[in-house]
Amino acid sequence: MSERQLPFKCKVLDRGPVEVTNPFSGESYTLEADAVAVYDVIMGEQLAEARGLAKCNWERVRKGLDWFAEYEPKAYMVLLD
């Protein structure tokens, strides 16, 4: 896999593929480390706002969702749609 340009600055851990589960549907999808990092930011932004910890940066979430739609369309449908 070639190096993909990330939509924003985030920490990509040096690890192999990780299975991620949609907390609402229970469906799972295996993601590479860069996609896990983007997914974690998207979900973290929304969760922080839901818990009243911080205001969600919706521009950042939108960039992450657009990135998923381009580079991981199947994962987008399973995990984020």
C-alpha cells in the first residue's frame, strides 16, 4: 500500500491491521494503521462533544469522512455511514 495523505495531523501507531467495530450496528471492518488514526479522531471528536467535554470540530470530522469515502469506501459504509 502506498503512503496516503492524511486529512489532518494525527498520530499513526506502528501496528498491523486492526478490526474496528461500529458501536451502533455491531458490524466490523479491518483497517490499516493510518485509517485507524483517522477513525479515532472522527469518533473522538463526536464522543467528546456528546459527553460535554469539548465542542466538536465538525470541519475536522468532515475532512476525515471525506478521506474515508475516497480511500476506504467499504469501511466508510460499514463504520461511518
